[in-house]
Amino acid sequence: MITLTENAVAAMKTALSGGGEPAQGVRITVEPGGCAGLKYLMGLEGGPREGDAIIETDGVRLFVDVGSQPHVNGMTVDFVMGLESSGFIFDNPNAADKCACGKSFT
């Protein structure tokens, strides 16, 4: 459903090991918002919820709720570090269009 690059796995492992509360994985959610209509939200999560898809890559667990699953199916998540900005990049084949910052889509 979701592919993580090596850089994304490394960034998520760093976040999981540095979080204040114990986390079992990372939740990726799609919600209405952003300048293009839908936006991605990511955060540390204590465990899966009912109906979640659980994707595991190199020891990193992703949790995706039922409503978000159709929006992220086939997506690749990368992590880039640059002089001007660093962060997760979403390459989503389901997105018809995306905003300039790449954090929201239609």
C-alpha cells in the first residue's frame, strides 16, 4: 500500500526513538484541508486502531485508517534534507494535482 524509502525509514526510526511517549509506529492520515483540498498528517502512534492497515518496512510500522487507505494506496514516502527545507515527500499516484509545497493534493 505504501512504500518507504531508506531515508524515510531512517527519519521515522529517529522520531520513534526520540519521542517522549512510547510509540509503536507512525500514523499517516488524509484529511480535508490544505490549499489543494486534502492534506497529509503524520504523527507517532501508540498502536493500531480498529480497521487500520498496518504496513511494516525495516522495523517501522505505519498505521493507516480505513478512510485514508484509498488515498494513499501505491504512495511512496521519502525524506529529504536540504538547505532551505527538510521533510517528508509524498509521491502519490492517486493525486490529480498537488500544491507547491507538496503537503496537500486533490
